[in-house]
Amino acid sequence: MSDATLAKDARAILNTAGREALRAAVLSAEPIQSPVAVAPQAKPEGFPITRAGLTSGMAVVADFVESLLTEGGASVIYGPSNCGKSFWVLDLAVCVATGVDFRDELQVDQGAVVYVALEGAFGVRNRIEALKREGRLPEDAPLFFCFAPVSLLERGHAARLAQSVKQAAAESAMPCRLVILDTLARAMAGGDENSGQDMTAAVSAIDAIRAATGAHVAVVHHCGKDEARGARGHSSLRAAVDTEIEVTRPEGETVSTVRVTKQRDMPAGESMPFSLKTVVLGIDRRGKEITSCIVHHEDSIMATSRSKLGRKPEVSPDALLELLPAASKPAWRKRADDEHGITKPTFYRLTKELQQKGAIIQGTDGSWDRAKPF
């Protein structure tokens, strides 16, 4: 019924029967329906819950490296520069890829490994060669390396790395159990490790890789100026990982000690000391030996207590080379200060030595890098 018809009927009732009759007719009329029907609001669906009394049995931790690393978990291996942590992590990776007991005592479930080497590609290649020559790494071992600039803060990089991990699993016809990011600083290039926002974004990317592949993701990280305070950067990293592993080496000593400082689902276990064995690979164009190192595991009695760590050793020019490339000299100096706690005068003294040796080169854009070998 149109508005004009309603108005005409109302005037007729008013003229013939009076105001009270019109009022009674309006009150007894059917309500006008809205042309748009409003659907009733659905109740939100709850999350599944289980009564405690109905659960049975005990949960068994799926540790693919006995009492150390869990399937699909996350870990951080940290320590100061030049303490041997990257050598130790590579030795662990080789054991996973070959299925050999770690330290000759911890059982390992074999699987593919993807090692994202973001620092010192030349050094990594020599370490691989040393392991091959010592009979530790067979040619067909499912150990894969990625030298691309992977970033945990770059949109799409986590998905691309996950795809590479799946490719490694397909090529080796076995699950990829371990992904290593060496180091976190390079994987967060352009970000701020002390920023909760940036670190949370990095952790989210790590979680995305784990969820997409089922692999354990381990990141190699540095400690701050005060080694006693643990891994540097925002605390959200330590809160997120299942396992935290510290690597230390006292000044003037040759034995490093590995300690599990956090283990979410398993006992921390004993300290794991190791030293580095030098392997001669060849002779360079100047007649000098080309060498690398492999890990030699020591008896637990060789572990060093934290009280004997002492002050950090003097930084050498070679240690500064490990921090390259750098976008600028101030950026290089800041990183050297963060990782080694050295002063500005010491930094410039060491970089001057490197320049005099022809070991570093400055780009036209102000960046710095190692001088390429002939």
C-alpha cells in the first residue's frame, strides 16, 4: 500500500468517525515490515576443549638430536665472535645429514639440512672441503647450502625459503629436519635487534618456515658486550625459542664450551666442550697454506665453568673482516662496537691495518667489503 493511499484512508476515518476512531485504528493496525530482513546473530563457535580426566598416556618429546633439538622446534645458538660456534653448528648439521651420532653419544635421526650461510661464503666453502677430506661429509649427504641474501624481515622471503626446504626434502627423498640461519644479524639486515617490533617480525618469519616445512629452525646469533647477559637483542627471541645454546671460549684457551641455557621440554644436559683441528687444504698463489678447521669433541671434564671466562680477547683485524660487507664505515663501526665492544680509535686503527694490507675495498657508494682474491 502506497503512502498516498494510507493518507487518504486516514483522512476518511478522521472526517467520518472522529479523532478517537482514527487513533484506535492506528493502534490496532499491523506493524509495517522493514524491506531488509535482519538475520539473527549467530553465536561464536568455541575452541575445542578436553576434560583432563579423559586424557591418557604420556607425551614423548620428538627429539631428532637426542636431548638437544626437537622436531619442528626453534633454537638459538649464540656466543661472541671467534668462539667456534659456526664450526660447531656445521658439525651438528653434518651429523643430522649423515645420521651419525652427535659427539659419538647422542643419537640422531637422519634428515636433510638446509644451511643458510649469510656470512663468510669463502670460509664456509673451505669448511665443507675440510670435512670432505677428513671423511666426515660424503658427496651424497643431504646437506644443502644457500648463499642468497635471505631476510626474515623481507616480505615473501620466508615463503621462498620454505620452498627451498621442500625442494631439499624432495631431492634427498627424506624429511628436512634442520634449517640453519647463520647469522641472525644478517638475516635481519636493516632491522633493529633491540626493537620488539622487528624481532617479533623475525620470530614470525621463523614460525612460518617451521609451520610450512615441519623442520627445526636454528639461528646462529651473537652475545652483547656483556657476555653474562646472554644473546643480544630483544627478549622476545629467547621467549619464542624452545632451545637456547651458549658457546664460550676463555681468553687464551683453545677449548670452547657449549651449554644449553634453556630447554623447554627436556633436561638441559651436560656441557659439551670442543676444540678445533686445523686441516691444510692447499697452497695459495703466494706459497702460503690454505687452511680450515673441523670440530674435535672433547671429554666433558674439559668444559670451562662460567666463572673462568674472564674478559673478552683483543679483537684482531681478521675479526673485523667477518663483519663485512657493510653499507658504510659508520655502520661497520657500530656493528664492531655491538659485537666486540671496541672503541672508535681501536676500530680505525684496525681498519687502517686492513687497508695497508689491501684486505678491504671501498665501493663507489661508500660501502665496504673484503678485497676479492685474484
